[in-house]
Amino acid sequence: EEGALAQNSTSRVRIVEGRVVISSDEVGEFPKKYEESPYAAKVREQIAECEQKFADKGLSLAKAQTLMQKKSGGINPFSWWFRQMGLLMRTNWVSDMRNPMKTYAGLGSSLFFGLMLGGIYY
């Protein structure tokens, strides 16, 4: 229901047009809430396990990562660039599809300028 407060919550979260609206004060509390969460504790445990595993072999975590990258041939910057470009293109496509007026305006302005410049230089 519009503007209703979320159930099972002590925070002042509102739902407007199907989206959750959170105050800027609560956004500022996110890092503290994460640190107290079981997820953060699990990540800390996993990091400690990795550090212990490599310490048993006499390696620091950073040195072990460097050795693992050398062993696997490292990261190919060329393929990494294509992965990043693909992710950016997908993000942009999803953003455009969520806002059809922006898409229509972009198509309209491209068409207008194309016809205008084509008419001038033809």
C-alpha cells in the first residue's frame, strides 16, 4: 500500500510506487549495521582462514595472491577490458529500457540532428 511503513522493521522505511524509500540517516548507518551482521562475521572468518592457510606455508596473503596470479598467467588486460565494456553496455541497456522517455528523446534528438546535418552538408 502506498506510503505504508514496512512490516517487521524498527526503521522508518516507506514503500512508494513499489520502491523502498530509506532516509539518508539510515543510509549513513549501513556500514555499522553491516559490521554487526552475520555476513561480515562470515567474511572475517573466511579471510582469517585464508591468512592462516597461507601463513602455515610461510606466505603472506598478498604474496600468495601474486603467486596464484603468476601461476594462472595473470589477468589478461585485453579480455578484462571486454568484460568491463560488456558490463557497462548491459547496465546502460537496462537503464535505458527502464526509462522509455529517455530512449525516445535520445532517438528523436539523434534523428533530428542527423537530418539537420545531412541537409546542410548534402
